[in-house]
Amino acid sequence: MRWMRAAGRALLVAAVVLAGYAGFGVRADTGVAAGGRGPLTLVTAGDLTDYLSPLLDDWNQGHPGEHVTLVELPDSADETRAQMISELRSGRDRFDVLNIDVAWTSEFAAAGWISPLERDRFPLDTFLRPVVDTATFDGRLYAVPYVTNAGLLYYRKDVLDREGEQPPRTWAELVRQARTIAPKYGLDGYAGQFLPYEGLTVNVTEAVHSAGGSILQGDGTRVSVDSGAARAGLRFLADGVRDGWISRDALGYKEEESRRAFQDGRLLFLRNWPYVYADASAEGSKVAGRFGAVPLPGPDGPGTSVLGGSNLAVSSTSRHPASAADLISYLTSERVQRQVLAEGSLPPVRAALYEDPELIRAYPYLPTLRQSVLSAVPRPKSPRYDQVTLAVQAVAQDLMAQRQTPDQAVARLARELGTISRKG
């Protein structure tokens, strides 16, 4: 579960299981009974922060007939997803609302495990625009964004200041500084999350989109990775390892390993999620007060981040859709979203909070994060996302280990994704 926690702890609640959501929010053509109200069960992945319980206490005090019980799943993304899917496939009604990683929305919707929602039921126009796209599939809304995320480039401000340099805006500037400045200070140049797991899919997708390419288009029906832009994105990563400004240690990094490397003063540059800002600023951090954060660079200017975060979706077997809709509205209200940020360190989906002077004073990275979110893209949408991400990880692992060239990697990935997209 570490990669999802680290992605802004975005899958903090990996699944919200509620017994409730009646009449509004779920479409009448889904077969879900209207008017259902009752107690709620909220199921979550492990490794929670402490902010959620007070929010649920507030809900429970105001809704005695719709009490929410919290259930935690294992501290593992794969285990969380596997247990959720096992329950959903069984047809049991234990899960009523799922707080799912944004990359799972298409898969869960295509499988019929979550119900489409009425757009007018939720104030989507008050959310950051790109996050709403992560909650849709086949032109319909299947979830409501709960928390969001986008990658940032962390840099050693003290080191760049000493060299009279600004943080990089382009790949060329990043490569030059990582190759020439980092060694002078005994630092590794650059790291992301390059272990074969979901974080590697994120880093690869960001490189491909920053170069102007894509991996899949539409809802996963068309493979688009076979392009010069995709080759350029993969070449950026492969050359980093070959030329040494991405250390081979980074090939074993997930979010937490890369955070510790930066926080312990071993990295000049780090791609990671916003949660790193608070951790690296905390007492005991070797870089506290000595770093900054900017949008990810690209070939010719600011690059493209992948959207992280989680969405709230109603299980198609929910008996209480009205209560579920009300809880979703509660958790995505501006007041609660403020608490999600202030007490949970999770990036909210409400756009107005990113321009709040009080919050910006407390979280100086908010304007940068807003810029990154607004230019971010979802991971490849596909009803078979589990197979897509495994294919991306396997190809990228061989690429960065120098076992395949960028041309070979793109050709292989195009073939494998084509096979996946043609499966019934």
C-alpha cells in the first residue's frame, strides 16, 4: 500500500464501503433500489493518517441512523484491490461505496462493479477540471473525485543557489545540472520511482506525455504508444541510467525509498508526490529549509504529470444508495476538503482551496501543485488496466536495465498493448 499512500496517501481510503445512497446519485437504470438508507461501512486500505476518524465522528453524530463503521484492508495496493474485487465478484453487498484509486475507475465500471452517477448530484464544476476525467468511463460519471495528486520536482535549493542556478524547466537543463552539479556535492543526480510497480507506470506515462505522446487513447480501445514522442520519453529515462545521472540505486526505488534518499541529503533532484514536502520539512530532515518544488520539466518547458488520487464510487450491489450519496457529498464538501488537506495532508479536489491565502501560507507548494494538476493527465484508461500497467512495467524495467533500446521497447509495448486491447 506504500505507493498509494505516498501518492498523496491518495488511496488513504482504498474503498469506502457504505450501506447507503438512495434515490439521488445512482441512475434508475442500474437496478439499484432507490430510497435505501441505513448504517454505512467504510472500508479502507491500511496505513491511514489520523484525520479520517474525526470526520466520520462528525458524520455519525449528525446521522445516527446512518452510522459509518470503518474497516481496513491490508497495507498493500495489490491486496487491497484483490480483496475488493473478490467481494465485488461475489455479488455480496458488503461494499456499498468504494474509494478507489483513480486508475481503477475504468476497470471497475467496465466490469459492472460500480454504478453510474448523476452528474447534477455533485458540484463537479467546483473541482479542479482534470480530476473529473479520472471519474468517468465511456462518457459517464462512475465516481466522484475525493483527493487528487500530481508529481512535483523537488530540488536542493541550497545547492542550486550556491551554483547561481535556477531549478530546471526543461529536460536539457535537468540533465546538465544532474550530470555536472550533483557530483560536485557528492549527490546522485535524479530519481523517480523506478522499481517495477505502479510507480514505474506513473513515471513512464509522465515521460511519454511530457514528450507529446500517449500510451492509450479513448477508454483503452486504441494503442497510441508507437510514436516518435513516446520513443523520446523512454529515451530520456534510458539515457539517464546509461549516462549515470539516474543512479542504478534508483531502479529499486518506490516512493518511500526515493523520499528517504532526498530527505537524507543524497539527491539533487527527485520526482515525487506532494506529501514529500511536509516530510522533508519536518524536524530531523537533513534538507529542511534547503529545498524547493517546481512542476516537472519537459523537453521544451514544463512537462506533464500523471494524476494521482482516489475517487468515491457506489457499489452496484449497494442497498442504501441515498445514504452513500450523502456521505460522498459530505466527504467532498468544501469544509471537509479543507480538513482533508489541513489534517490529512491530502491534496483536495476543490479548486478554490488552492487559492486560499491561509492555506497557501501553511502549504507553500499549493500554487505549484495546482499548476501541475491542471496540466496533468490520467494514467491510461482501460477496462483491463491491471494488464496494461503490468505490460508497461515489464517493458520499462528492461528498458532502464539497458536490455532493450527505446525503439525496441516501444515496438514491444505496442504489440503487448494491442493484444490486451483486443481481448473480449
